[in-house]
Amino acid sequence: MTTTDTFNQSITYISKKIQGILALVNPPTIEQIVTCFFKAHRIFVYGAGRSGLVSKAFAIRLVHLGFQTFVIGETIGAPVKKGDLVFIVSGSGETIPAVMTAEITKNIGANLIVLTGTDASRIITFADISVVLSADCSERERKQLAPLGTLFEASAWIFLDGLIAKLMEKKKETEESMRSRHATLETP
């Protein structure tokens, strides 16, 4: 197998798997999530590792939409309070800092949405709303073409971008209005 063959096989495999994973998302759950965003005073996102990178990309888009958004664990932050919304991305749902963040969120009385890869995870027990993007498959190809948590992380990124589109629609935002909240140090 050549490098080009492996690259193309990986892209095809990942694309097909993501489509199947996202097809299982329950549409009424999306509506519940959107409602939570509009009721929240502020939004906080969290994830560790590659899930953390996905959550940070989501936070950037939320800022572009005009939501007051913070990334938990970053230098610039605010304390989570009752009435806030915490959104955690955790593939395993067992990562200790993510589970601790979920537990603290519930103790504070803030709302919690969890995006995870397994419905039997500890983190779900704290969630007000959970979305499971089950990327668990034992296919031999997965280990070679989409190692470790690739299927969950890629599915989560696309899921969250789809959620951004839904929030855009609900807020009556456009790409142009979002651009006004985009990086301001770029050359016009």
C-alpha cells in the first residue's frame, strides 16, 4: 500500500464513519441544547487533550456569535455561577478533570451539557443534557486509518459546527455580522 493509498483510504473511512455517527444524533436534543444557550447568562467550555482543542474551536465561534464565552482552565476566566452553562467535550467521559468539572458544575447549580463518546461514562451522570457520539468500533481499519480518538474528535468538531449554524439561525446572525466580532488585528 502506498502513502497516497493510505491517505485516501483514511479520508474516505473517516468521512463515512463520521456521517454514520452524526446520523444518530436525536434532533429534539439539538433544540434543547439551543434553548439552554439562550437561557444561559454565560457559556463555559471545557475539554482535555484533543477534545480540549475541539472545545476551544467551539468557544471561538460562540464568541463570534456574541455569546459571553470562557474556556475553563485558561488564564482569562470567570467563576462559573448558577444560571451559567458549562459545555464539556470528553470522548471517554472518564477523564478525571472533565468528570471533576462536571461534578463541580452541578454543585454550583449551573447547567451542564456533555458531548461524549460513550453513554456508560461517569460524566453523563452529572449532565442535564448529554449527546453521545458513539465512535466505538473494533474494525481493524480504525486502528490504522483513524487511530485513538480520531472518530470522536472529528465527529465532535463537525457536530459543534452544525450547532453553531443552528445558533446563527436562531440569533439571526450572518457571516458578516459574526465577522465584526472576529479578530480585529487582520488587514482589511
